[in-house]
Amino acid sequence: MVKEAAAPSTEQTSPNDRTLSAVGNIAVKCPKCREILYGRDLEKNQKVCPRCSHHFRINARERIKLLVDEGSFVEIDADIIPTDPLHFVVSPPNQAKSIDYASKLVEERKKADQNEAIISGYATIDGKPIALAVMDFFFMGGSMGSVVGEKITRAIELAMKQRIPMLIVSTSGGARMQEGIFSLMQMAKISAALARLGELALPYFSLLTDPTTGGVSASFAFQGDVILAEPGALICFTGPRVIEGFMHIKVPENTINSDFALQHGMIDAVVHRRELHQTLARLLHMYPTITK
């Protein structure tokens, strides 16, 4: 359920700018400690609050710039876009106009200046080659549709062909409901590709960021040989609002984040954003060079 499209421009304004205050990117309030931060200082600190270390969400291109060696990233499959197999249309309450999925995709592509909720390719980290797929929450909440699954699978196949490690950075609200079963099939599709990667003894590193939920957390996000997460990231299958709405009970604090996952053995480490590059570099150097 994919097709080709013109690749988007790589020059873009960060979608995270839209989360700043009405005065633009001059100042922003930290949602955790309520400190007023200068936008320029926040950028210099990799969008981490200097007072409480709250990790603001960043888009996929910012993430790639943070993780890989400068100038080493080469994007692949940028021209793939999803179709609308179900001709999905929703009529929101209190709104006269219906919203169709095809129009929503066009709107999201213009807003994010990219074709889907993921960017894939290959790069180096401390000189070591790696294939990577980085999800982007600013495109339809990082939802996993047919193109997201296809691009991750192709990146894994590239890793197998080149005999290099694989890195997937997850941030998602789960499977994309507008594509129905086509989105759910991506869970099995990616898992099967990762199984083939494992048969070749190639490492798969998984990085969980805020938020990682739904079908993504139920499949490839937790299948890594090494699973890392950023501090305070929401990590769960079902989000707290859904649980509270269905069960009519309040979810206890600090039970669905990365620290809780670490305490209960679900992940291997919680790593501060400024230490991610060095941590991945150390992991890559631990694995011997694999030749064809």
C-alpha cells in the first residue's frame, strides 16, 4: 500500500518550534518544572531542560544529527508515500466537514516537510557503519502505517546486505488506524525481518524515546539486542488516558516511563540525550567487524 512521490526538501524548520510559546522561539516553559527557558539556550542544550533534565521531543532530522557522525548520513527511500486503501473518512463531532485520510496525508507532508513518519538510511557513528530508521512523532503522532513498516524493513534488508548493525529509534502512538489491518501487518513484517537479521548475527539496537506505545512497543521496539531509552520517556502498550477512560482508575505515577521499565528489566539502560552518541559508539566497538 505504498507508492512513489517526489522527495521532500531537506531544508526545513523544526516542527518542534510549533511547541514553543506564542512569542516564537524566544522562550518556552518546561512542562515538568515550569521553568521559563530561553529558546536559544534550550537548542544549545539539545532541547533538554537545564534545571530538571526534561527531554523535549525532537524531530527525526534533529535526532539523526544528534546521533551520527557529521555529514555521514545518506537517506534512502525518501520518495515512498502511503496510499489510502480503505478510503478512510471520519466525521468528527461538532464539525460540519468530514476529514479524509488522503487529505490528511497531504496536510501532514506539508507541515512536516517530509513524506512519512520515519526517515531511514545509513551513516557512521564514531566511524563505524550502521543502518538506521528514525521515527518522527511530529508526523501524525509517529503512527505506524504501511510506509513506516516498509521503510524499516528495507533498512533492515540494507543492514543484512551490507553486513552492518541496525538501529531503530522509536517514537509512536501505535499503529495507524486509518490503514486498518495494513498497519497491523507491519508488526509481523518488521519482526520477521529482524529475525533474519539475527540469523546473520548482526546486532540490532533499539532506542525508545517519548512516547513509545501501542503496536510499536508490542513488536520491534522491544526486540533489540540492546534496548536503550531516554530519561522520562513514556513507554507502555496502552497510554494512561485510555486506561483511565476504560478502567476508571488513575494510573500510579512513574509506572509507565523509561525508569520503571529499567527497574523491571524491560530495557537495558536509560541514557541522557547528550550521552547517546558515545553510548552507541561504545556498543558498536564491542561487536567485531563482520565481513561478507
